[in-house]
Amino acid sequence: MKSDIHPKYSAVVFRDLASETSFLTKSTVSSKKTIEWEDGNTYPLVEVEISSESHPFYTGKQRIMDSAGRVERFNARFKGFGKK
């Protein structure tokens, strides 16, 4: 590997603004904000709008669309379309 061309890979704390949860992981992202973590060390803080803690797909709180009703309305609307 060439030296001095790769971004710095270090520990970073991500804070989910929607659910107010934080987690420590490694990343190449940098930030001017810092936070003192549970282990007593200070890490850069990156605030994100949504993460796996608040995203509907991961939390199981996603809405199920009424696709059957939409299909029936579409078929009724275009029932005779294209016939001579």
C-alpha cells in the first residue's frame, strides 16, 4: 500500500438524533465535535438523522401499504382500455 493516501481509520461515536442512542465504531469520517465515551476516552462525535435504531425497516414499525385495494381500483379504472 502507498503511504499517506488513505484516510485515517479510527474510533468514532455516532449519535442517532431520532432515537437519542449512541454507538462506538470505527470509521474514516472526521468531526470537530467530541464526546467522552463510557470508557473515559474522548472520541469524535458524528450526529446522524437516522440509523438502525430508528429506521422503520430495522425497528419493525414500517407501514404496510394497501396494495390490493390499489390494484383493484386500477383494474376497474382501465377495465375496457385498449378494446375496440
